[in-house]
Amino acid sequence: MGAIGQDHLLNVQELRHSDTQIQNLYNSLFMTELPEASITPDYTNREETQFTIRAQAEGVAMIFAKLDDASSENLDTIPLFDDGAHQDSLAADGIFGNIWTTSPMTKGLSLGLTTISPENDTLNWPGLLQQIPTFGPVDATDLLVSSDNINRDGKINPGENIRLTARVGNPSNQNIEHLKILISTNDPWVDVQDRSQSLDFLSAQDTLNAVYDAQNPQTFSAFQIAADASEDHLIEL
């Protein structure tokens, strides 16, 4: 068994996540497929966050959503409905849904499911979605070129290895701990070598730059620019 994350920080997380889901499938004797789940936040109200939860699983009669905090302690377990009246699309279409509201918390949540078959067989699927923020959104206001290895002019040039640090803002009323910043692109002229960086703490209604440390890969995101990229090529991140 193995798992490869998008970068060095995510490898262990992805391995743990894969291990959990493989155990789930084994416990079901491989007679079922992994359920699909989504959770969409509404940050309009800064005092509380409303989530729309949807799930889909093969051959089930009922689905329950389990919300856990960062310490894996259960915060709430709610039923999901397939009646067309709970943000679940159409009635009896196999998509279950419901609304869940919580006060903002400094650390992320995880979403798991419990599925119950028509024969009353129960399967638990913990941690299908993880590190779900309860407030936001955090704004990436700027990206700074902290290192460019050829001419060191602070600009992105063809053939260079670029290290970017992010400037992020927190417009919410909550402090943020252990913030992870992911920078990605689908540009064929860019090889993403390490897309994540992190901030230990970001105060409420504050803006902060990640502090670049060449010896600490958690403080920057790294990209290799193709040598034959044109000088005027625009990269979308």
C-alpha cells in the first residue's frame, strides 16, 4: 500500500487517508464502492458558518454525516436526506443532502459518513474529507519571488527555479492556527516541485507574509520554469 501527496507535507496525510479508506473497503469485503461526499461553506455570516453537505453511495437506504474536530472528537452527527428538500438535488435520485451550521473554530474539521443498506448493514467511512475550514475565506493577496536561481532579479524567467512566498489576509474574526497555503498551476511550461507552504499563526483581520527560509521548505513553494518558455509568457497560478 502506498500514497503520494502533492508535495512533501501531504505525503503522510495522503498515506493515512488511503490506509483508512482501504480498511473501509476491506471491512465491506469489497462489495461496495467508496462513497462520494462534498461539503460547501457559506461564509456570509461571520458569527457562524453554514455548510451544505451532499453524499452519494451505491445501494444505501440511509446516510449519516459525521463531523469531527481536529482531535477526532465528534461534534455532531446528522441524517442526510434524498427527498429534494434538503439541498440534495432531486428526490430519490441517489444524492443525499442536508444543512449543518457551526460557530467558527481555529482548526479544521473532518467529514465522515455512515451508510446503512436496505438490509440494515452499516458501514462507517471516517475522514472522507479533512481539514475543512469553518471560517474564511483566506485571501492570497500577493505572491513574492523570494528566490530565482539564474540572474536573481526578483522576476520569473525561462529556465529558472523559482521559490514563491505568499502574502495572505484573514478577513474573519477568528485567529488561524497551522495555515497551509497551496499554490498550483496547470501551465505546461511550469513544473510544480513543491506547492505547499505554511504559517503557524495568522491573526484575525490581519495580513502577513510567509517568511522565506531557504533551509525550510515549509516557507516557500517551488517551481521550475521551462527553458524554452517565451519571455512574455503569462503563468496562471
